[in-house]
Amino acid sequence: MQTNRVATCIEQVRDGHQQVEQAVHELRSWWEQCGGEMTPPFQELCRRLIDLRPLLKAHFQDEESADHTFGLDDLPSPSNCRAVLLADLDQLIARLQVCHPGTDCWADAEFALNRFLTQLGAHEARELATLPDAAVAEDLPINW
């Protein structure tokens, strides 16, 4: 019973990671296509980031559940990183909402977006590195 729960938890986090990775890939591809536009699509970028947020939040909740399952929830770093990433995303969205043609927001938005996506990628890489392989899940100590 516990082994199934652990394996399900691992699978859920991995699936969420793949969904986040796909969404980020699509965002980056779209962003690269917009690079040469005369009028930056601030509102479209903002909309895409708003759409990304619930996916990230759900994935982070799955990661926190996995942390609890594996007895890692007493470590402040992963949870704090998730909260900081969501706060950074919220801040980026808020900044984009006030951008409009004629303002010099584009370079700042580009820098902030790249910084956010880099930090998100580093976080996800760390999470995947600490996630046990489902094949060895039955040997894990479970802390309920």
C-alpha cells in the first residue's frame, strides 16, 4: 500500500515536471518568434504567464506532497524556492500588465522572463535529481 502511494507520488511529480517543461518550451519558442516584432506583445506574454501560473502552483503542490512523503518537508529550501518562484512570476505579471507600446519595458521584461525561466529550470533540475527512481521506491522509509 505504501509502495503504491510512493510510486504514485513519484509518477505525479514526474508527469507535472513534463507538463511544466512542455509549457516552458512553448513559451520560449513563442518568445523567440516575437523577438523582432515592432510592437511587443505585452498583453499576450502576460496572458501566457497567467496561464502558466496554475500549472506551476499545482506542480509545486505535488512536489511538496512528495517532500512530505519522503520526509523532506522539514527542509526550508525547496518550499521557500517554490514560494519565491511564484512570487517572482506574480511580480513579472504585474510589471507586464503596466507595459504598453511607447514604454521602454521590453528589455526589462525580456531580462526578467529569462531570469525567471532560468531559475525555474534550475529548481526543476534540483527536484528531479532528488526524486527517487520509482523502481527503488519500495525501499524508501516512509514518514507519515
